[in-house]
Amino acid sequence: MHWNTIPEVERIRLWKKLRENVKDSSIDLQLEQVAKFFSTMPFSSRTLDYYSSDNWPTPWEILFHGSFCTSSISLLIFYTLTLLPNKENVELFLVEDKEDIYLLPVVNNHYVLNYYLGEISTYPEIEHNFKVLKQYTESEIKKIA
């Protein structure tokens, strides 16, 4: 998929279709499909201030404006999972490694998405690769629904 050439409204429609397609699936299949969907998004320089969750854009704003960076894609994954009916525990970890600082979605304190594109990692297997600077819980992130 070429996210930069898809019309804004179509990006939003595709995101809605993803949520509809996975809403009745098991958590494993949901995570797999969400990881795959977001692995095709291009990312560039940072598009949000990861220290200021009050100012983070909504998923519709990110998709409409094509504001894709590692952290905004992680935020999109977070919103995607929190909008699903099964209500897993989803948090965003602000992490720092040798190269950068960025957000990572963590599900049930175990599964990590967006660390490796298109893959689901487990927290124990990657936690030594970075330092957690902050954990944002669902209650600390702008409500959209």
C-alpha cells in the first residue's frame, strides 16, 4: 500500500475496515493483523511531542494529514486496540534506545507492537534493548470514544 498517495478519506476508511475485520477475532489474530496493517505505513521524522500526551493528535488527524512517524504509528496502534470491543490492557511506553526516543504500544504487559515492523514481540525478549522513560496508561491519553 502506498500511504502517501492514498487520498485522506481513503486512509481513514481503510483504518475503519481494519477495526471491523478484527473486532470479533482472538487477541492473537487481532495483534497479528494490526501489526501487519501498520507495517506498511511510511515513517519519517518525529511528528508529535511524545512528552505531551494532551497535545497528541487523534487517529483521524494522523491519518488525514499523513503524519506518520514511529511514535504516531504506535499511537494509531494504541487507538486501534482500545477501540476494539475486547478491551485488552493497552499502554504506551516511551522508550529510549541507543538511537532514538519513541513510543511503543504494550498489550497486557506482555505483547509489544511496532518494535519490529509487522511483528509482535514479547516484552521479556526485547526489554533489554531500551530504557522505559514513561508509561502512559489509557486514562492518561486523550479519550476519543
